Amino acid sequence: MARILYGVHGIGHGHGMRALTIARAFKDHQFLFLSDGDGQKLLEHDYQVEQIPTSGSPAYNHAMPYSRAVSSFFKNRSDKSARVHLKKIIGQFSPDLCICDYHDASLAIGKTLGIPCITLDHQHVALAKHPNLPWLRKMELALMKIACSIQFRAADQHAVISFFRPDSVAKKLKLFQPLLRSEVVEQSVSRRGHVLAYHGYSTTRHFYAFLARLPYPVICYGADREEKNGNLWFKRKRTHEFLNDLASAEFVISSAGHSLLSESLYLNKPIMAFPIRNAAEQYLNGFYLEKLGYGLMNDAFAPSWSRFERFQKNLDQYRETIAKNQFNGNQEIFRYLDQLFSASARNGGMPSP
């Protein structure tokens, strides 16, 4: 049995859902989680979670505020009190391995303890080469690479889950297909005539005006309210109901977070994606979504009706392309982690390549 110290980024639900899926798959091992915010809320019902601040800032008005993200990083680095509080708890737990899901504080703690440390997330796909991006987006991606390098360069390995494959992969990167929660894998796919729309953060007034023009009933998640208004049906997010609506949708309109895109693709749903401004990872997801023929990206701040008409015209082609590809990396990821857990519990090291 291995004891795993697991740091989880606390902004958004994708990181926490990924960690929860892994912990549930490895019930014979012990986990101590470090997180806050959304990550802590998802994990604390079933596992021990110690609160430690996450570096970053939620999006506002469909844009990522750079200044808040940078200031939170330096604030957390200068605040030693949380780490002092955790030192005794983590010492008693005596972890064999540290996993960091875009959580820099856990990596620093793991390295201090002298245990193997890996990252397991999607963000580190930024370290690969993406030569065909527009010049401005290459600049944004360069900033993301710098952020990953500064925060996580000490990791022994970067395990990256991704629905796309970059042209060239850095030495320390291991690529896997998406990690899916069991509730997604168990869904039955159908098409019942509605569209699923989702935004995880504050969006713009243009988004709902755009949805109201669609010639479909639209089930909307993310606004945290329950009401019907014309063709729009607003729902609060409840996992079972949300996944039923996703599995039975005609297509998906959403921001470009990797978890929802991966789940939608697994369920054979074309996607029109609206990347959050200034979020290089979301732009990268939208770029490959369109490049690979799974849907379209709307990179403008306001939704484009001409882009939607093009998207609607090609829905059957998108479905056909999606159906030809694989979006479930669970077994491959679990094999990798099983080897990692066994090696760290046995001799405190990484498995042989």
C-alpha cells in the first residue's frame, strides 16, 4: 500500500474530479489531499483534505485576470503559515509519493520531504511544441510555459492527459488520453433535440443573447439558477442530471475547459467552444478541437452567428470524425499509476522507464 500526498488546484471542478476518479480507482492506497475552493468541496466528503491556498484567479466576464493570478502566486509563496501548520500532519502521514494537479505548494512540500513527485494535469501540455498557432497565441502560450516551468520544474515527471496530441513532446512528458469519471463512461448516448450550454465562470451578456437565437431548446448550466425563459432552460448543476443532459444533447456550446470537452467528445458530441480570454490552455483546446474536426472555436469576445451557421452545417461530419477516435485513457493511466504506486511503496523511487 502506498501513501500518496495529492495536491489539487482549487479553482474549477476538473482538477478535483480527476483526483476523485483516481482515488476511487485505488482504494487499497491511502490519500492525503491538499486543496481549497472547488477542489476541497469535491473531495472532503470522502477523503482527508487539508486546506492550502491555490495560486490563480477565477475568470471574470469571460476573461482571465492576469494581475490577480500573478499576485496570488507571490502571496502564497510568501505565506509560510499554511505550510508550517501542515508539516506535522504530513509528517505523521509519511507519504511515499506526491502527485500535483497544477498545485505548486504540494510539489514544494514533496521535494522538501525527499519523495518522488509528478504532475498529473492537462496544463503541462503547454511544454510540448505547437508550431501552427497564431503569433499572438504563441506569446500567450510562452507565458504559460514560463509559469509551468517556474512552479513545477522540480517534478520528476509530467503526466499529461489530453484529447489531442501535440507535434513534439518534451523529454519529461508522458501523454495519455483523457481521464473520465465512471459516471461519464456509464452513460448511454442519444440525441433528443436539445443543446447543452455550459460556462464555468462569469460570462458576458452576449452569450445568452446568442443562445436565445438558436433554433433549439437550450439547457443552460453555470448561471446557478432554475428558470425557463423562451428556448432557454436554466438548471443548477447536479451531476446525474447534467450528464444525462450532456449524453442526450445534439451538440455542446461551452467554454473550452479540457474536462468538459473530453467528456463531450467521449459521448460523440460536436462542440462549439468559447475559450476564456487570456487563458492560453483554453485557446489551445479550442485550436485543436477545430484542427482535428471535432467542432469549431469562437475566439471573438462576442459569439459569431456566421460561425454557428458553419458549425451547424457540418454537424454530421463532426460526429463522424469524433466517432473514429479514442477519448478514454482510464486503463492506460491506471496502469501507469499502479506501477508508480508500487515502486514508491516498495523502494521510494520512480519505476524504471
